[in-house]
Amino acid sequence: MSEPSQVEAARVPLVEVVGMTKRFGALLALNGVSVRLEPGSFHAILGENGAGKSTLVKCIMGYYRPDAGRLLLDGVQHDIYNPRQALAHGLGLVYQHFTLVPNMTAAENLVLGQTHASPTIDWANERARIESFQRNMPFHVDLDARVTSLAAGEKQKLEILKQLYLGHRVMILDEPTSVLTPSEADQVLGMLRDLTKAGRLSVVLITHKFREVRAFAEDVTVLRGGRLVGAGKVAELNDADLAGLMFGRETVFASADRTATKPGKAALEVRSVTTLNDKAMTACDALSLTVREGEILGVAGVAGNGQRELVEVLAGQRGIEAGEVRVAGVHYDRSRKQMRRYGVHLLTEEPLQNSCVRGMSVAENLSFRNFDDGANVQLGCFVRRSVLRRHARTLIQRYDIRTPTPDARLDTLSGGNVQRTVLARELSGTVSVLIAQNPCVGLDFSATSEIHSQIITARNRGAAILLFSEDLDELLELADRIVVMSEGHIVYETPRAAADVETIGLYMAGHRSEREDLWASNA
Amino acid sequence: MSVGGDIGVWSVLLAIVGSALRVSTPYLFVSLGETLTEKSGRINLGLEGTLMMGAMSGYAVALGTGSPWLGVLGAGVTGAAFGLLHAGLCSLPRVNDIAVGIALFIFGTGFAVYLGKPLVHPVAPRLPDIDLGFWSSLPSLRAALQVNALLIIGILLAPAMLWILHNTRWGLKLRTVGDSADAARALGYSINGVRATATAIGGFFAGVGGAFLSLYYPGAWTENLSSGQGLMAVTLVIFARWNPINCVFAALLFGGASALGPALQAVGITSNYYLYGAAPYVLTLVLLIRTSSTKHRLFGAPSELSINK
């Protein structure tokens, strides 16, 4: 299976999952789910968080041992007990997070996992083999580039190339587009669809984005609460059907009402801020932006263009090399005292890592902003735990945080509930400035629309909101004004009314205003 | 400056080069071993203990068999066993490699001293010299260039290791495990298996480094044979940026620093002897401060290292 000719010749099998069931203690995570994947088809599995999508994939790939159910390849039953066996059967999984080795080159990553008799690597030979393999592929990557230097879209392509190079003919993609720009996502999914149409591949796409299902998939299977609740041809189902299946009710996607406020004074000003990234390279280069009261400023951009570093600067986690941050017209030193005085709040991405202590209880995590406030402290240094717990109970109820008790460790909660916990903590106080970074990544529809309406409500109350998002649809829905960040600069700005996805996408991809005309003439 | 002063400077330099070549060997072996272990994503801080166990068991085997080279082999095997012990403990859930390393550091040192009590007086056969200065008529130069085969083996081992890391499947597998456990799992590699192998080989090298101490230079078994070489070699790996070739230069540099005090003493400068003796430790501190930054992560560090997360 190492020879490219054999790789090319490998046939795409018919995959059938029959009655897959998986139980975790009392929880029935997967309840008799069956899926049939015809050779060369593009099959979407749609479902909310916790619907059992990932459990199904992990049972197929041998990460979990299912309690019942069979996997048939071309009608022959296979027991798969570990991922290695799944790989040997030509089943490949592209994860949400990249599984490329960061400090290795693209070529080294492609050679990894090849089963060869020889213990040494003949690089000249390997390169020739990879290059001839790449010639038959619709996309290419620079073989000598280190993975750390590749953009997210390039990494995703390399990940897919790797699976194909390993001879995998059934590819399962778990939320693959969460780290890509819309155009990158379309490109990658489009290429996969071309490969399925050519009969070289079957694709299973795990997603909760209707748009992707509609644009690329032929078949769809909908899971809810571990059960298969619907399946069929995408062409025969409309969005309302899919939503109904997913949520078990006709859900209305109404975004919160945006009141027509006139933006007030400048609340948050970033003035020519320069900051460095973890490799001591410039991440933000004399960057300036202003958010006014009652306004949502959306920052679009591909991950890795300085957004994370800028958020860390605003959060007080990263040093400023030059420039200044001002809040409410005064110098903002990012101390706890100032955060409290000016009501600066933060919704960071990956809250469990960035703004919570996973080993502390839900109640403790909810009190990070106010446990040392006057009313919560007695005799100058003792925290009133009972007051904090009561406060936590109120928030748990109001924000619908599903936790067994306020004293449960935070890391025992699901991702959506951790997010709600942070949301409750950050939005329950007086919010004058809110900095939000990809607040809905990995959340299902209902949690997402809930967070969106909370953000809009805060705006309507007059808060200044700086929203970083890699999801352009989210920005178009929420922001009053959109700027594009690329290579540490703001390269484009537009009011929402005039926003055009294509133009924004171009600037996200690194086009600068002076190059715009050039690009237009080439196009 | 008088002519006599010139000779003094030259003989100090020669003495430093000579003892740098001698003293650096254990640094070199321990750091090469630790580089391999750390490339797999684990830190073994217990190599000081492994070094002592290697020195003791190497001396004992050489004494028993009469062959110093069998002693070196015995020291390596003991070191590998210690490496496996570290790897075995670390493969248990929620066990921290640094804590295990410190425990093995203390255990190995104490155990070696305990088992080595009867070895203090007998004299084991010494590893032979190689006379690299045979072409010269200057006795001081000839003395400086008298080296041991282990040094040459160590220097050849460095490029071999670099080649293995980049041109063999096992090398790629090792780097994968050290750089991304997720990727390793996705490829179906056994993370604990790879790390156990790397730690055992690292232990083997550290054991050989110990045999050098007891069988060549200083060349006897004593309770305070090692003065932290095993621990400093771990620092040296960071300074060498996990590159085996750099380990050679770093080991020679540290060896030279350790040789400063004795070399000055040899030409009659005895004042501040202990201050010069501190040179390698001061160098360790200075290098760590110089090469670290609050602004960026260490370049080349395996991403899975617990100090790097």
C-alpha cells in the first residue's frame, strides 16, 4: 500500500454501520444508529453538540468499543478494536484539531505512518513518490515548509493529502471547517466533492452548519440525543426540515432585536499598539481601532493574524511594545482595579483554558470577578462562601447552566455549559466594554443564538463590544461595523450595511487596498 | 609580560583543553541520552542518579571480570534499567515525569553509595588512553591530547543520532511522539512504548557516562564521584536546543569551565580555587538566562515536554 500506483488503485469500499450502540454508565450516547455510505458518496452527519456524532465516529474508528452494532466493509463484518485497525482498513479521520506534527516539514508529515519494510528513509525516492502523487491531486502544499509556518487552510489540505497518501479511501471529517476562512472551507470541501465525484473517495462530514450540508453533501443523516432521527437526500430536504429533525421542534432562528441606537463616545481605543507573539515576532503592528458605546465592532480575519495576541493585550495577558490602550478616554493599564471600575469584560476563546480554573467548582469560577468585592468579604480577608454560592445559584438558573450542583468541578461540564458559565460571569455585572473572541466556536445552534442575543442585548444597553470572529456569518449578523485584520494590521473597514462577503474574504486572504485594483484587473 | 608569563598562559590553556576533553565525556553522554529522551516528550531528571548507578556498577563489573569494557556495558545496562523504571512509573496515569525524575535522582545516588561501599578500596582496571598527541614532542601537549575512546565514540554518536532522527522511520516516530501526542495517537503509535525506549536508551548513555567517571577520569569509585554532571547535562540539552551536534560543543564548553579551577591550580594559582570551581554552575545560570526569553518559547523544543506546556 506504499506504492503510489497501489494507492491510486485502492478501491473505495461500501461502508455500513448497523445498529451502533454505546453506553457511558447511565448515559446512552448512541442508540442503535445505522448509516450506509455508498462508494464515492458525500455524506453529512448533522446534529447538535452531544447528539452522538463524535461518539459514532469514535466507535467506527476503534477509539471506543461499541456495546452493540457492526461495521461492514463491502458487506464483510469487521471488528475494529483500535485506530490502527481502522487505518489499515482504509478509514481515515480528519480531526477538528490538526494532527500534523508541528515541528516537522510537510514532507516528513506525509512520510509518517507509511508502512515500509525498510527502517531508513530514502528521501530522494520518497520525494519523487510524493511529487508524483501530488500531481494527481487537486491541491498542493510546499513540501519543505514546516507545519508551524503553514496557514490553517494549508494545514487542513495537508491533513487531507496525508490521509489520501496513506491510502485511505473513506474519509471522516470532524467539523473540519471551523478553523478556515469561508473561501478556504469552500475550496477544501469542493475538492473533496470533486474526489468523491471521480469515485476516488467517500466522505463523511460531521457538521452542524446547514450551509455546508446544502452546498456539498448528497446524503444527510441527522442525529439527536444519540438516536438517528432522520436521513435522506439533501436535495429533498429544506432547512426547516433539517432544523426540525435536529432540534425535535420547529426552531425559529430569530436574532435579538437590534435597536437603532446612535453610537456614543469612544469607549475602547487601541492606539498604535505593537505587540509580539510567542516567537517574539511582531503580531500587531501599530494597530489602531476604536469602539464606541452602543456599537459592535466586528474583527474578521484568518486565525493567526494577530487577533489572539491583541485579545491577550486587552485582557492584560500580554505586554505592549509600543502604543496605548484607552478606556472611557483614560489610559487603561489593564489592572483588576481598572477592569472593575470601567466594566471591562472578556469572552475568550477556549474558555476552559483561557478564563477558567478547571479544577475549581462552578460556583468558584462564577465568582472570579467579584469574590473580593466589599459585600463578599468579611473582616477584610475572609470570603463569604455562602453569599457567593447563593449568587452562583442565581446565575446558574438565569443562564441555564446545566450542572449537578454549584460545587461540581468545572471540567466535568460540557463545552456549552462551560461557555454559559463564563457568559454568566462576564455579562451579569455592569458591562461597559466587552471583548469577545470566537464566542460560539463549538457550540450548537441554540447555544449560539443565545449568546448572540446576549451580545446584542449588551449592545442595546450601551456597551461597546469588540467581537473577534472567524465566522463571517456571525459578524454579518452581529456587527455594526466590520474591520479586517491581516498580518497584524487593520486592512479594511466597512459598515455592516455595505459589507460584502467577497470583498471581506479578499482582504482576509491578504489583499491590501493598494493591490485591490491589480487583483480586479486580473480577475 | 615576561617569557615565563607566556608559558604560564599557554600551559593553562593547554591544561584547560586537556581536561575539557576529559571532563566533557560524561556531560556528552548524559546530554545525548537526555536529548533523545526529551525528543520523545519526556524529561528524565533522574540521570544524576543513573550516572552514579552506572559508575558504581561499571566499576563493580570491571573489577569482577577484569575487563573495563565489560564494565562500560554493565553500566549501560544498569542505566537502561533505571530508564525503564522511570518510563514505567511515568506511564501510569497522572504521574509527573519531573517528580519521578527527582525521586530517581535521590534514589539512584543513595542506592549507588549503599551498594558501592565494598568498592571504595579495590582497584578496578582502567579504560585505556588513546594518544592523540603522538606527533608532538611537547609533553604538555601530549598530556592534553591523551583521550579516551569513549569521547570519540560520543562525538561520533552525535551526528549518527541526528541522522537517525531525520532519516529513519523510528526517528520520525520518536519526534512525532515528542511533538504531538495527538498525531501519534492518530497514527496508532504507542506513545508510552516509544517514550520507554527513548528513556531506556537515554539511561544507557547516562550509565556509560558514569562508567567513564569511575573507570577513566577520575578513575575510582568514591561516594562523591559526580558533582552534579548528570543534572547539569539536562540544562545543557536546553542550551543545545535539542540538537545532538550542539550537545558536543556544549559538553566541551562545560568541560572547559569545570577545568578552569584545576588548570589554574596546576600552574600555581591556588587562590579563589573554589570560586573557579563554581565556573560550570555560574555558566549554567548565565546560559539559561541568556538563552531564555519571556517573550517567546524556546525554538526547537519538543512540544510535548511538560516544561513547555
